[in-house]
Amino acid sequence: MTRKEILLLSAALGFLIIWVLDLRAGTPPEVNTFWTKIFYHYSWLMMCVGCLFYFQYTKQIRLKKEEQLHKSQKKESSEDLKKSQRLALQKGKKK
């Protein structure tokens, strides 16, 4: 896990904690309708969800890069093996 992913998970956990604390604190008296009460606390939860989605996005990008790197290293090692075998056979031949 990269530093970016760790920070995103930490931020998501922080926003979740803030959301829970904000729910327990209640709403101010000037916020009186049902929908304004919901949207008053909604932003902290959406920040948490946004961090989690971005975490998943960065994780998938990192995994794709690692997979491509692994494939290219595997391909290079097989090409190097064939090249070294050819050179060994050419050295053994007398001209």
C-alpha cells in the first residue's frame, strides 16, 4: 500500500468519525425541516465516501501498473534466456 492510499484511508476514517460525532451533537435550532437536518450532516459522510472511492481508484491504477511491470519483466527475462542460449551455442561452434 502506498503512502497516498494510507492517507486516503485515514482521511475517510477521520470524516466518518466527524460524521458520527456531528450526528450525536444534534442540529442547531435554526435548522428545522427534515431535509435540512439530513443535508446538515450529509457532507461529512459524502467526504468519507469520496475518499473511499478515490482510494479504490488509486489502488486499481497501482495494481495495473504492477501487473504491466511484472509482465514486461517476465517477457524480458525469457528473451534474455533465449539470447544467452544462442550465444552459448554460437561460442561452442567452430568456424
